[in-house]
Amino acid sequence: MARCLLCTSNDEQAVLEHLAEKLWDSRMGEFEIATPWADAGPYWQAKFREMAVSAKLALTA
């Protein structure tokens, strides 16, 4: 059985980065050319990191 990364990790920043990347990846089907997370650029990475924080707060509230 898989363990909950949110619940078991002691590295919150790594979890948020992982979540931001997965959120980014989930949106790639909407674009003509899929862009890897590493190439998303600082603006979009910052926006998706903000969304990751919001998602974490919603899931742990």
C-alpha cells in the first residue's frame, strides 16, 4: 500500500515542489507542445508553487 507523501514526508519544500510539478504536468494536455517542468520558466514555476501551497492547505485543513 502506498504511503501518503503529504502525511509522511519531513521535507515540506520537497513535497510542495513535487506537487507543483505534478500540477504542471496535469495541465500539459491543454497545450500544443508539452513543456517539461524544468523548462516552464520562473514565472510559471512560481505560480504553480503557489497553487501547490494552496492545494496542501486545502488537503490538510
